[in-house]
Amino acid sequence: MRVRAGKQAVLGMSSSSRSSIGLYSQLLLLLSLTLLCSQLQLTIAKEQYHEFVIQEAAVTRLCRSRRIMTVNGQFPGPAVEVSEGDCLVVKVTNRGNYNVTVHWHGVRQMRTGWSDGPEFVTQCPIRPGESYTYRFTVKAQEGTLWWHAHSSWLRATVHGALIIRPRAGVPYPFNDGKPPAREIPVILGEWWDMNPIDVVRAATATGAAPNTSDALTVNGQPGNLYKCSSKDTTTFPVKSGETNLLRFINAALNTELFVSLAGHTMTVVGVDASYTKPYATSVLMIAPGQTTDVLVTFDQPAGRYYLAARAYASAQGVPFDNTTTTAVFDYGAAAASTGSPAMPTLPAYNDTATATTFTTSLRGLRKAELPSRVDESLFFTVGVGLFNCSGGQSCGGPNNTRFTASINNVSFVLPSTVSILQAHYHGAAGVFTADFPANPPVQFDYTAQNVSRALWQPVPGTKVYKLKYGAVVQIVLQGTNIFAAENHPIHIHGYDFYILAEGFGNFNAATDTAKFNLDDPPMRNTVGVPVNGWAVIRFVADNPGVWLMHCHLDVHITWGLAMAFLVEDGVGVLQSLEAPPPDLPLC
């Protein structure tokens, strides 16, 4: 049992008092981090150090110039490229005007939850003028992940690629082991003419839905279907006959995207930094938070070809950005480069059949290491709802209400004075409760056309669900048709999980369990729960700490579509959460 004497007192001390104590333990921690990375270097892995400066930069999009938050003045931010096993050290200095944190999306963060990044879940924010150093090892993961701000809507412009290659001498498990001729990060995003922070603050003040984006983007540029954008359209030079690896990241805040490349077949070989069996397709569907690695052989007549992306909008009657972003793949043939690029055919906005075909065609590359027993069988409903208007509130939602969202009828509320992980580690009371329900409090026809209005209003709370170390966890994620059914991309921090099955309607254990893929299910960190449907995931709780689970549509996490798992320590140091680092931001 780990001794944590005096931790409640530490939480209550002033900043000056807290910064002056524990110097010896802080030095020991820094020494241990140095030794850890030194040991990793002895096994080929190495330590990588980066500096991220959060700062404003002036950009022009859609005929308008404005200042945006960036990392190191770049939009998108710098790509971080590592090899599996590397120790990553990133010092983040906040020279902006907003509190900020950085989340390393999809990184397992084994025992290093202090570096996960979600604001007031694993850390307090980095305030303007202050800094924090994230330290963690990227282990047993290869492929494409990404990093992004995890404070308010800052991730609209504060994001970048995290590329994880195999260790030296280890080949890729595709393309006959030959490295691709080029590796091309393709970051899909959204652009607002307004400051995204102002967009979400205005919506939060009124309880209404936020404004939709004004453009979609590829590597920060809208493309030449938008006004004032042609000359800056993202262009990727390619050579005839070469096979390239395209690393797609959907960094959009609120839009799932169909993606297609004119005249070319894309072969999926990985998702969310997990390899898949090769799957050839003409269209991808990528939800916010997800990544998809594809091989493309450029074997078409020399010329220019559009990559195009537009919304998959599964919610009926809900406004969305219906524009189309483009980039150009250019073979470099001068004679063929004067005409308009070839344009792919994209699915209709509401083409759920195509989205389903894509997600259900993914298979893990190898047989799954899947425990047959299940220790925790959970059933979580996910969906939006409405709060009734109370005295003195501004209520801009339907029929004088405020929009909300929930899991199992609990609308998640972030703490504001200390992070949940700090409260857990220091034993501080009154920050959260450990009574998140394992099942919905009321069972009903979740996908009915007319769900009773009595079920539309959730209960706000800061609740976690406790898991014992090593527990095998299975979760049925059931979408609801309260207000509007929608495909919800659900992300779990600190974990990958197997997607055993998905379907439409209400999950029925008696019949749907037979549909489970227990042989080669895909492994992801973000799963799309189908519109008016369900998905079943399974994982082993082998990473102690506090781990947020939430919808990666930022409008929904803003409304409370989130919860957290508290995974208890196991036996011994290697099954226990590390001590907090000395420079953890103060609250």
C-alpha cells in the first residue's frame, strides 16, 4: 500500500508554501525520470525533447485575417515523429491568453496519467505565462496518433500529428515490408471565421447550439472550392508508380467526414495506431479523434487529382457544415497540370450505409489477445438531452430549454478547483463521487421515434466508475433517440479497446452476442456508436489512474457527454500510478 501522508494538507496550501516543500522528493523524481529514459535508450529507444510555445499568430482564411492560437506559430502545429519505445519530453509554455492543456490522443500513458492532459481531469490548466513538461513513453503502439489542446475549443487550431514508426530494423507489416516512398500526414479540420472560444462561450451563455464551422480544411487550408482560397490549396507532389502512406487525422471539432481520392484506391492498413488487415476502398469515414493509415499506389495517368472531404451528418434536422474541402495530389506532369483536377464522387451527407460498410469492414491484423471472461459488464446510454430553464437563466434551446448531453443520464461536470486525478491521489473529498451507474437508471426503448419527454433531462454530476486493476471490462454503448439520434465517436483516454460488434436499434444480449468478433476485431481508441444503434467494446483495466471517456464531438463534451474511469492501483510499483511531477500546474 502506498503511503500518501499529508496530501490533503498539500492540496490546501498556498502556492508559495507548496512550491517550497518536497524539494528532495522532486529531485528524486527527476532523477528517476532520467534513469527511466536512460534505460530505454539502452534498448535502442531514445529520449526526444520538444518545446511547444502556445502563442497567437496571424492567418488569413476565406478573405479574412485574424489571430489564432497556435503551437510555435504553426497551423496545424508541428508533427512529432518518434519510434516505438521512445521517451517523449515536451515542455509546453503558454504565451497565449487562455488556460490550456495538451492531450496526447491515443497514447496509452502507462502509469503516467499526469501527462494525459484533459483539463481538470488529470491536471489543472497551464495558465498564461506558465509552463508544464509532459513526460511519457510511447510503447507497444505504431502508426498515427495526434496531439491537441484539451481546454475549451482551443483544439480547433492547436493540434498536430504524432507519428510512431517501428523501431530501427523492424519493418512495417504491410507492403511486403518495404517502406512507402513517402509518408504524408493529412490533417482534416474545421475553420470558423469567429474565434472558436467566442463561439462556444456564446452558446454556453444561452444554452443554444453553437454556430457551425464556415469551412472544412486539409492541413489548415480550405481548398479552392472556397472564396479566396485557391492559391493556398494544399498540394501533395507525388511520382508515378510510387506507393505512399497517407496518415489521415480527423481533427475537426464537430464533423465526421467522408474522404475520397479521385481515381485511386486507398488500402487501409491501420487505424488509431493499430494495424489492420489490408482493406481496399474508394471512400473513408473518419470521425473526430480517429486516425486512418492508407496505402495509395499512384498508378493513374499523370495529372492532378482532388482529395475531397465532406460531412457525414447522421442527425436528422441538425445544422452542419455542408461545404467540401479539397487538396490536390499532383503527379508533376507539366502538360497535364493546366486543367482542373479530377474530382472524386463522395457519398451523400446522410449515407449511413456507406459509413457502416467502412467501419464494419475493418479487421485487426492479428488474432486478438482477448480474455474470454468479463469482470465488469457495463451498459452505457449515450445521447443529447435538454435542461429545463430555471430562474435567471438564458435559455436558447428548443422551447425555452438548454442543450445538454449525458451518459447513463449523468451530465458530466468538470471540477474547477482541482483535477480529479489530484483529488484521487491526495485523498481529497468533495471533488467527485464514485457512484457512476453501471447501467441506465431507467430502461426504455432507447431508439424509439418518440422517447418520453420525462427522460430528456439528465442529472448533472462529477461521477467516476471504479475499476480494479486487471479487470476485464466490456461496455455496451447504446445510442439514444432523445431529441436527435446521432453517430457518437466515443473516445477513452489511456486505453485501446477491441470493437467486438456494432448494430442498429436496441442492443439485445440474447441475439447480438452471437455477432461478436472474438477472432480479429479492430483495436481503436475512438469508436463510432452508430446513429440509433450500439457498439460493444472490451479492454483490460491495466493502467491505473483517472481516465476520461467522452464523445469527441466537442459540442457534446461541452454539454456533458462524458464520464471517467478510476482504475485502482494493482500490486507493486509497476502496477501503480506514478507520483505527480514537481511542475504539475497549480490550481
